[in-house]
Amino acid sequence: MTTDPVTLLDGGSTVEDLTVIQAPWGKELTLRSATYDSGMRTLRIRIREGRARFTDLELDEATVEQLLKAIQSWKQGNCGS
């Protein structure tokens, strides 16, 4: 799901929808890229559980890199290394 960037209320910052992932047990993950006026980029992850519960994460590029490494290690069966 890719759409045109949307201007946020705080000025020239933009948010771009990246994708929506349907996860087990009725969860839905929405990923968005946010770019602030300063040029800082973040990845916004919203985890929806059911109709009313949301968990929002906003991660900088360094944190996303660490998360990617941990996920790749888990996928390869190397947890804890």
C-alpha cells in the first residue's frame, strides 16, 4: 500500500504509508515512513489488536537497523547470539 505523502499538522513534515501486514491472532501492523522538517526519518509501526487497542512505535534509523539484525538472527534460529 503506497500513497502520496501526507503533510502533518506541524508544518512541512510528511508521512508515507508503506504497507499493512496481517499478523496472527487478529493483529494488524501498519508501517509508515515519517520525515520531519529537520530531515530526520523515522519508521512508525502501529500494532492494532482488535478494534480499540493500539501500540505505536516510532523508531529512528539506528534502532530499525538493530531490530532488523535481531529479526534476521531469530529467523535463522540464532536467538541470543
